[in-house]
Amino acid sequence: MDILAQIKEEEATLDGTLPQGFLFASIKNVGEETALVNNVSLPSGEAKTYPFVGKGYQQISYEPKGSTLRILQII
């Protein structure tokens, strides 16, 4: 693992995952449909944040379900 954290920003329209060990993540549904993040509904216009808690997170899955997710993560 590098000494410095790495920032990754993307827009996702396909199912994917946040990798195990990420330190911070923010996911906003910028599309029109309700998406799923960690098997929980994320309505259009809503955001979800996984704040820094002193250790890495487990892998988290997301499913845009026809929407677009704007994702910022720090690994």
C-alpha cells in the first residue's frame, strides 16, 4: 500500500463494487431511477457517505438500476 491515499472519481451506470479497504466514499444518485447501494435503496438526488473511521471498510456493492451514480472514494 502506498504512503499517500489515492482519490478515485467516476460515474457508474453498471453494477460494481467499492474495493475492500477503502478509507472514505461518497455515492450520489445523479440519475432518474432508484439505485441500490449495499442492498439499500438510494433514490434519485440522494447521497450516501462512508466516512473515515480509522480503518478500511469491507467491500460494498452498488447497482445503478438504470440510473447514474457519481462516486468519490479514497483508497
